[in-house]
Amino acid sequence: WYVTKNGKDTNTGKSESAAFLTIQQAIDKSSAGDTIIVGDGSYAPINVAASKEPLVIRSTGGASKCTINGGGARCVTIGTGVTTNVYIIGFTLTGGFVSGNAGSGYHGPQYGVGAGIYGGSCSNCVITGNSSNYDSASACKSVLYDCQISNNTCGDWSGGVSDCVLYRCKISSCKGRNGVGGAGSSTLMDCVIENCSSTYGPAGATDSILYRCVVKNNSTGGDRGGGVNNCTCYDCVIFGNKSVCGSGAFGGTTYNCTIVNNVNGRYESIAGGKHYNSILGGSGAASGNVLSSSATCVSCLLWNISDRGAVLKNCMTGVPKF
């Protein structure tokens, strides 16, 4: 199926010369296994039923030339959140807004979540300039590949993504209020979370699993998790984050991570949690390099960090050679 800005929804949609005008018309006409090819331009929001999967919707010119503008509604809605075989490839998703507050834990498409995209899989997309007054302004219950996620805001909970799986994505300058700025309840692989913020909640990531990620320069006015909060992290670098407590890590578990130079407003930069084979502390340029008494560290390198009674097993002090 073909869609262009010069098309008509009364056309057959079977060729570029007989293209539809709207993506939604092509979706409505499509069947499972089809591909929809979209020309450059800006298009209205779309809704894809789960019965359409597998389905591919891809642009010809990439995200810099093809936009789905929510115009005050969610940009892309796919199924009920368990549909992953609908692929959105090469679009900018912007101008989305979702409203509603059903209470914590309600992440169905009818609630105020996922203003950019809800459900499905998204590749090589830019998700920016979306907002929600409830939760997850960027994306919810989606699988994201090589996406740029930036400048999405939430008036209540999370400005970034929730209940998502991300590969090689960058989350930047997203803002939350009571929830996380960057990523919540998600799994992230080879991603970057930077310059995200929250008024009261964690800033970088919370309740998530991170593999080989960089979490840097995120900040919160709240009391936990400038970098990561209650996360499990493998081979991650976490630095330059700010919070009242747990500016680097609050709770959670880290393996082979570097958590350094995080700025604490009042309490510890490493607040609780279990840390294995990790580098903890900093060069001294950051304030509040303190390890809390509730932390457990096994085979870690403690670099210029004060210990308030943490459980230390086979640890050493010194300066790492990066």
C-alpha cells in the first residue's frame, strides 16, 4: 500500500501514482502481512488494531522528512499493549497528548499513557515534543530500536518511557513530576539516558534493567535516584547525576558498573543496594561521595568515597585507570 501527500483516499492505494492520502486509510484497507509505504510529509495520528499484525508502516525519507503529528491526541496507538509485530519505521512522532488519571498501575491505551506511541515496535524514529498529564509521555508498552526520545513532558508521573524494551536508544531532556524523567519499568540495552529531570521522582531510570547503558547528567529535586533508582544494572556507566539522596544509585543491584562523580544535595551518593565488581566514588569534583550503611559491596573499587558503615567484602580503595 502507498500513501503520499498528493494521494486521495478514494484511490486504490496499490501504487505510488494511485496512493492514499492518509496512513489510516491504508491501515484500514490492509491485511496481516502487508507493508504500507509512506511518502514525505506530515500526517494525522493512526490507530492500528491488533488483528492487523504483522504489519509494517515505513517512510521513504526517514524521520527527518516524515512526521506523524498527534495534534493534541496520541500519535500512534497499536492494539492493547501486547501487540509487537506492527512496525513503525522512520517517522518523527510529535505533538501527541493524552489525558486521564486512572491511578497507579493502569497502563491500558484508554488511560493517559504513551502520548508518542502506545504498543507495537518502533525503529529509527524520533519521539519528541509529546506530553501527558498522567504517565509515560514518550512511549508505553512498545519495543524501540535506534530511536531518539527527547523533550517529552508529563504533568503527573513520567516524562519518558514505561513498560518498554529499548535497544540502542537515546533518552534526553524528558521531564517527569512525581515519576521518573527517563525510563520506568523498562529493559534497556546499549542506551543513553541524559539530561532528564523530575520534580519529585527519580530522574534517570527506575525499576528497570539496564545493560551496557550510560546514565549521565540527570537531576531530581526529590530524595532518591538522580541516576538510577531500584534498578538492576550490568556494565553501565552512571555519572554526573544529581539528587538529594542516592544521586548515583538508590537501592537496586549493580554488576561491573562505574558509578562516579554524582552530586548529592544532602545524603549519600550510593544509597543502599548491592554492588558487585563496580567502581564507586569519584574524583572529588562532585560533592557527597558517600556510601550509605545500608549498601553491600563485593569486590568493588572504592574511589575517594566516604563509608558510613556499608558491608564491604573483598573491596579495595584506590584510583581507577580508565
